[in-house]
Amino acid sequence: MFFFPISDDNESGSRPLVCYFIIGICCFIFLWQSTLPINLNQEAIYNFGVVPAAVLGSQESFISPYLTIFTSMFMHGGWMHLIGNMVFLWIFGDNIEDSMGHKKFLIFYLVCGIAAALLQALINPESSIPMIGASGAIAGILGAYLVLHPRANVNVLFWLFIFITVIKVPAFIVLSIWIFSQFFSASVGSEGGVAYFAHIGGFIAGCLLIYFFKHSNIRLFQTGNSKSFESSNFSMNKLFSQKKERDFMQEFIDTANKKDKN
């Protein structure tokens, strides 16, 4: 059985330029990593990833250990690591960016990433294993989304053998399952090199900080825009034809209409 969020029914009122920028930078850096020989890629990860023993201890590092908190957010360990993070940023990031504006969103994103890295480092301060990835910062976006849009529907791809469908599931269910899975994995000490406490730290930071970063006219715990638990056949054309924000032509027409009225 396989299920994975692929989009949401929560249209954004503006273009998520910062999300586009982050996705572009992460993809560019990963492509650069992919061109490196294995030993040089590993060296890059150790030089620019967050090493708890360097941040909180005396272990030497290639650059300032505090600077690695930022550089690590744009590096990834593999294609699935990159794709998973970028898909979640694409689905949930635009609405959070729309709720606070581009500049504040960038600060919010980085602060959540800092909180994620510090919690993971505090949990295991003697670790010399580098942490990389945007997961902690994106977890902050998930936390903010849960607070702002708990009843917005997320289109979840459900795949069981030959049965494939897309089901609209409320965000509070999808995100609650995700964060509980992080707590569970952290508690049992799951292997695989995943920084679960970084995810938890970023998520909690996002839940708390959204109140201070959002525009004053943005309400918390908003209602959904569609009926939950409806299902539909999965279609790649339908997926890529969905628009999370109004396109340029629609904005042009709306602006022209307003000028005519005036």
C-alpha cells in the first residue's frame, strides 16, 4: 500500500516566488552534488552539513558550524530525499508564503530550519554525523499549514496493487499522521539516518511562529474549500493542469476590469 500527497484544494492569491527560488536552488545544488565523484560528494556533505559535535562541541569544521545550519538546508542526500521535500514545499508552501508575504516567509523558513537543526543537535550533541536537507524548514511550513488551514483538503494518491485513486483528505488528518509518525520513529530509534527530531523541531516552530509572521487579517483555523473524502481517478494531465495561483492572463483581465469600473 502506498499513499502520498500530490496537491491541495487551497488556491493561493499570489505567486510563491520564494518557494520557486528555494526549489530552484535546492535542485541546482543537488545537480552540482550529482556531478561530484562519490568521495568529493561525501566531503561536501561533511563540510557543509550540520555536525552537532561542531555546533555544540569542539569538533573542527571546514566553515563556521553556525553557517552550516544554513548551507545544510539546500543540500540533499538523494533523488527521493530531494523530490519528497520539494513536493511538500510545492503543495503547502504557497499558502504560507501568501499568508505573510515574500520577505517574512523567507525569514520564517530559515528560522524553522534553525530550530530544526538545533533540536536535533541538542538531542545528540556528540554526534559527528552531518545533517543535510530542507526537511526541518519544510516541517515548519507543515506546522503553519496545520494551524492556518486544518480543514483544507489534500489530494492524496492512494495505490493498492492495481487499485489507484486520489482521495481528498483534510489537512489536519494528513499532517497529524505525518507528525505522529515522526514522534513514533524518533521514540523507537528507527535506522536510516533520518533526523526525526529535526522534523519535530521544525514542525513545532512553525505551529508557534505562524501567529507572529502572518498578516493581521489572516485568520487561524480556516475552513476548507471542497468536500472531504471524495475520490477520483488519478490523471497526470489533471495533476499538472491544476493551478495553485491565478495565472498571468487572469490577473491582467481582473486589473483591466477594475480600471474600466473606475
